[in-house]
Amino acid sequence: MADSKAPRAPRGMHDLLPEDAALWRHVRDTAERVARLFDYRQLQTPLVEDAAVFLRTVGDESDIVAKEMYVFEDRGGDRLALRPEGTAAVCRAYLEHGMGSRPQPVRLYYFGPMFRYDRPQAGRYRQLWQFGVECIGDPSPAADVEVIELQRTLYAELGLGDLVLRINSIGTAETRHRYVELLREHFRPHVATLSRDSQRRFETNVLRILDSKEDATHPAVQGAPSILDHLEPDDAQHFAAVRALLDALDVRYEVDPRIVRGLDYYARTVWEFEPAGGGGQSTVGAGGRYDGLIELLGGPHTPGTGFATGIERTMLNLRERGAATPDPAVDVYTAPLGDAGHVATLRLARELRAAGLAVRLGLPGRGLRAHFRAAESAAARYIAIIGDDEAARGVVQFKPLTPGGEQRELSLGDAIEELRSAH
Ligand code: ATP
Ligand code: MG
């Protein structure tokens, strides 16, 4: 055990241990495969951005900017931020690389760590991984439905097809400003009975009271006016078209006027995927349309829509459902006995690896019994024993590590052949 003075990982940040890596890779590989099925291309942006990328777009009252962003000055005096989310960074890159002159929409995905000074607890960390997609350059409801369908497919492929999709429309910034005034008047007589968090939000970001976890069952929250009754005709039409397409595709969803999302840049369609029964840190992935974002970065008006899914929360849900991904198998454990035997196992290992087989090298200086124990604890499929005598004759003692597996003397070539065919 480490002593109490030994350094630990920063609070809210975690090592990914080898025993968890197989499930993690499974999620990543599935996400990348589904992205390819929808013809989305990978974009990798730096972990660090000019802080303005987020300060200008995400919103001063958002959790991210108000209390979660890691901002620092580098040695040259530039103000940088560890990226808290992917969308604004992707839009910065879209603009910087002139992607507006490519055929629209441009379909992009990312997979990587984000950083938020969040309150650490199960499912909430300070370094979190996200997979996200952005469809930039198309204003239509069809683009919203394309990315929702991509997200739904991802969960279905992972075995999370039972996540519940909730959608809403939050109109445009102007609609929202008018609605926020209405909401403030609605909540004013109830402020004293709301949670501390909501009381703070009443002052700073009254919209977010609607998605407060603590106050979800509060009568004033339940009885709040719905933004859907205050949409402009164009926005209402857009939302109706999104729902009609989802219906036509038999995608199940609930309309939930309390989904408002935390970030300022959203407009029109917003959605979340959550386990049935919800609660706690339960949103697995969320998305929305962000037609004004690129303008906030100094670019031309460019519509966009996308989602991000949290990898840790996805894995949490997979584990709760008992998903297990076996560790990759070791094909062969090599057991050298003597110096010449050692060199021969090294040569054998090189050939086996060239044939795509995974080899764990037994190190010299051990006896046969110790090698067998090591091979079993590695869960190797075969053990290949080479002493000086076998080395001189160009053969190997070869034994499957299955019950009743028989040890045979084979030429090196035959041993490789047998492994290849049994692979
Ligand atoms: P919340 O309301 O839970 O704070 P959010 O609105 O801040 O969520 P988004 O910005 O929409 O979250 O991020 C998309 C997804 O990223 C979330 O649905 C979640 O799966 C994941 N996520 C967000 N913050 C964290 C975190 N601190 N730790 C782990 N995963 C996170
Ligand atoms: Mg948050």
C-alpha cells in the first residue's frame, strides 16, 4: 500500500486499470464503428484551447463557465482552458480550417477526455471521457433526427437500447429571454421553498431550476409554464417535423418541456438519453441544435446539431446490466530451461508474434513447476517448453493447458502450424 504521503491521482480523476480496459475499448470501438456507419469522420482537437472558445459560447451562467472550467495562463501569458466539452472546440476547428467551403453538412466525431471542476461522486468526475458527433451546416429537422438516430443506434449496439429518449424545443435565444421572464414571475412566490441550488439559479439562470434534480417533484416545478407554449411558429414547425420523422422511424421518445440543457448556445431541438427511472447522475448522453454557436466564435451564421455521450456513465450502465468483456487471451507461454533453450524461446516467440499470436515470455532461471504455475495464472492456451536439448534438436515440448491436454514433442514449424489453426 502507498503511504499517506505518496502522491495520488488528482481528486475526481482516475486511472483506467487493465482489468477495465477491455470494456472501455469495447465502448470506444463500438462508437467509432457506428460513427463510420453514419459516415462521420474523426476530428481530434487539442486538450487545451484559448479560453475564449468556451467563454464566448457556453454562457456565463452555465455551470461550466461559472464554476467548472480549468483556466490558466501559460508561460507566455496566454489564457488557456482545459476543454470542458467538445462542441465549441469542433466549431472552432470547422471555422479555422474553412470547412464551410466543403460540401455541407460536415459530419464529424470526437472521442477524448474533457475536464470539469465538478463535485466528484459516482458518475461525476473531473476528467471525463466523451464520444460526440457534430453535423454542421444543415438547418433541417432531418439533421437533428440523423444524429439522434446515430446516438440511438450506438446505445442499441451496446445493449443499452432501453435508455429513454426525452426531447424538447427551446426555441431561439429571443424566445428564451421572454420565457425566462415569465418563469421568473412564476417562481418568485415559491423561492423560499426551493432548494439552495435553485435559489441561486433563480438569480442567475432561472431556466435551470427546471432540470434541478432536488426540486424535480416540487409543485412549482411541476406546474411551471411550458416553453413549448411560447415557441415562435417557425420553431414550433421545426419541432413538429423532428417528432414526425422520429415517429416515422418508430423511435420512441417522450416530450419533456423541462429539458433545457445547461449551455447557452443551444437553440430549438434538445434531448437527453436516460435510464428508465432516472435519478442521480443519470443522463448518459445529451445533445441539441446550436445554430448560433459559430457566429459567437466570429464566423458566419452556420447551423449545427450534435450530441455527446459520457463514456464513464455508459460503462456504469453496462456494468449495472452485468456486461462483461473477457480479457484478451494469451496464446502461448514460453518456458525456457537453460541458456540455449532461452534463446530458442525468444526466436519462437518472434515467429509466433509475426503470425499474430500473443506470447507471454517465461523468464529464464525458473524451474518447470514455476513455469507451469505462471502459465496457468496467465490463462495461456498453450505452454511451449524448450530446454537446451530441445534447442539442439530444433523441437519444442508443446502442451495445451486444458484439462487432459497432452504434451507432445513437435518441430517448431509444426507447433506454429498447430497454433495458427487453433487460433
Ligand atoms: P449534468 O447535468 O449531469 O452535469 P451536463 O449537462 O453538464 O450534465 P453535458 O455537458 O451535456 O452534461 O455532457 C454530456 C454527457 O457527458 C453527460 O450526459 C454525461 O454522460 C457526461 N458528463 C458530463 N459531466 C460529467 C462529469 N463531471 N463526469 C462524468 N461524466 C460527465
Ligand atoms: Mg454538468
